[in-house]
Amino acid sequence: MKSDIFKGYFFTVIATLSFSNVYIFSKVALNELPLAQFGMIWYAVVTVLCLIFAASNKKLKQLAHLTRKQVSILLTLGVLEIITTTLFFVSIHIIPDPSVTSFLGNMFPVMVMLGGIFILHERFGPVEIFGGFLALAGAFVISYSGGTTLDTIFIEGTGVVFFNALFAATATLVVKVHVKKLSPELFNLNRGFWLLLFSVVMFFVMNESVIISVRAFKNTFVGAILEFTAILTVYHSYRYIEASRSSIIQSLKGIFVLIGAFFVFKTLPLPHQLWGGIITVIGVLIMALAQAGLLKNPFSKVADKKL
């Protein structure tokens, strides 16, 4: 049991480090490339890697034995991944500082927690809920623009990140339920295939150019490898630890993105955005520590004494 938990956290740490760099490399590439051209190159690399990895691990045999229910699950995930990933890269493109995008993404574990409670019937105590509240409060602080109307109160891109987190949480819960029946390699291949297909269609619909600079291609290529690594290790982590625990640790990526963005783009969030980011990190840490049993409800001891 302890060995499985260690494996789960190990995979999650690898995923977090890899995904942190996805923010940086994709931001650099999207500064030069239109989204459709970027997506076609990015997911061509991801899909080829998925095919090679799945074939080397003899996981492609599962395709011949898929049930109708499993096919419908993969199709559903394909649609969710297209929506989620498109929203993710749109938010990366819209919001100038990728660390702000990453901190706002801490809405994701809160939505996974809510989904875990209401759909998977996972148990969360008041401490975890308090941590979730802090994460949402921090996200509000980050996204606040100083306006007083609904159109101006949040920075541009906040709504995109919100819906990205919503659809990503939905996909996470679907994967969590079925990850023991289907291999992570197959989930990753399914994701890459549908995203590549969507990107190719959009490339021709929008009549994009095939010309690309060497610099943009390198950044896209490296970023695609990092995403492949991140997604695969995330799927593997779900085999050993709860989806909520895995997603909470992933939320710490904002710290790494902040450091990377500073060195690459020479940018830092505004003071209130930085404080909001710190609040979200504290919130998800509280959720993680409570799930690990290191933080307990302080009122439970009082109740026990009264009994």
C-alpha cells in the first residue's frame, strides 16, 4: 500500500514539473504561431509519441477488445479534451503572464473536489472545504481588475480559465472512474488523436500557412514532449492515489511557472495577483495536508471530549 502511494505521488511530481514547463514553451510558441498551426504540430508530435509508447508496451491490443461502453467513454473524453485543451491554450495566449494563468488554474482542484463529493462520493471534511474556499478566494483576487461591472471586474481570460477548469475536472473524474479498466497509454493516445484531428480540421478551415520558424518549431516540439510526459504520468498517478490528491499536488505548478516566467519573459504578476496566487497555493496545500491526515478538524476533538 505504501509503495503504491509513493508511486502515485512520484508520478504526480513528474507530471507537475513537466506541465509547469508546458505553460512556458506554449506561451513562447503561441507568441509566434496561430493556434491551429500550433495545435497541428504540437499534437502530431504527441500522437506519434503516444503510438510509439503504446506499441512498445503492447497496449494497442486493447483497441481490438474495446466494448461499446468503452468506445463511448473514449469518444466522450475526446470531446471534453478538445474543449478543455482549446480553452487552455486560448487562456495562455490571452493572459500575458503564464504564472497568472497557472494560479487561476487552481480552480481546477476545487472543482475536482466538488465532483469527488457529489459524483464519486469521496469524503472531504471541513478543513478541505476551507482550503477550497481559500483557493477560490485567491482566484478572485488574482482575476480582479478594479472594475465595478460584470464586464470589467475580472481580467481578460478569467472566464476562459474557469470553463477550462470545469471541463478539465469533468474529464478527470471520467478518467478516474475508468482508469483501472483502460490503460493510461490508451487514454493518452485517444487524447492525442482527437486533438490532432481537430487541429488539422481547423488548420484547413482557417487556411493557415505551413511556414514556421525554426525557433517556433523547437519550442512547440519540446512543449509537446513535456505535455506527453505530463498527461501520461497523471493518468498513471490515478491508479495509485485519489484524483483529488493528484490534482491538488499538480496545483503547486504555479510556483514553478512563476519562476520560469520570470527567467524567460522577465515578468512578474501584479502585487495583488501575486498575493492571490499565494492564497490559492495555501488553499490547495491545506486541502492536500488534510487529505493526507496531517491537518484535522480542530472542532472534532472538542466534540469528542463532550461525548
